[in-house]
Amino acid sequence: MTMIEMTVEGIGIDPHNNPLVLLRDTERKMFVPIWIGPAEAISIQWELDHRQPPRPMTHDLMTNVFREMGIRLLRVTVNEFTDQVYFARLHLQIGNEEGEVQEVDARPSDAIALALRANCQILVSDDVAQKTGIQVEDNEDVTDDDIENASPAEVDKFQRLLEGVDLGDGTSN
């Protein structure tokens, strides 16, 4: 299965007040939007803002448990999209560098929140990216100023997706 490395572009709110996390490939050619719950949106945003809650949030707790038990999160994968639902896996290494690697099912929102805390790769399968991704440009690296170079159909698709979505300025919640 071919995987595409992604980074978190930001947390947004769609016109119906549903939070989403917007992933973007490292070559800046594709976006993958994933709708998530409010608690996960807050957890991801706090980590993006490098803010510490007064008490550990659930994802902080899991990160602390992993560390104390000698478990390392190597990467997370978003590997399936079926019936409008995304599926993800945590790839955990138990023990030292030669330790066994276990895969555990997870919601993508939880996997992304943990990946940010572990500073590990977020990978999306090519199949998921083809089904749900929004291609910005096919031929060259795209910067924020170059989005107008995308095909008209892709620009329209992207504009419809983000119509009314508020990615904020990184200081809210």
C-alpha cells in the first residue's frame, strides 16, 4: 500500500459548526479534510499552539502511559475510507529498537493528536487520498500564492469544501 506523508495544516470549523482537521501533503499539492469531534479538535489545536492544559488531556495521558511503559509511537496511518468514515492505525514499538511493532485501530482524530505529541509521521494511503483528497496542482510544488494554478475543477472543489470554513488564526480554543 502506497502511503503519502502529511502534515496538519490546521483545525477548522465548517459552516455547520463541525470541526475538521485539514491535512496537507509534504509536497503541498493535496489537502485531505477529516471531520472530527470538538474535544479532539481542541486537543490537536492546543498541541499545534504548543499550549499546556492545566491537567493532562486524554491524548497527553496516553502519551505519558506510552512513555512510562516503554512504548514508542512510530507513525500513524489513515488507511481506509468506507461509508463516509475514515479509519486509522497506530504503529507502536514495544521496548527497544528491536522491539515488536504492534498495530492498533484508532480514530484518525486520536491518531493525529497522538502523532503531534510523539512528533511522528502521519501517513495517508494513496487510496484514501484519491477518494477524499483535493489535488491542488499536478506538476510543480505549490505555495500558498500558487493555488490559483490549480485546475478550475479542483479550485471549485476546494472552494466548496472550505466555503465558510474558519481555520482561525491559531489563537482560539
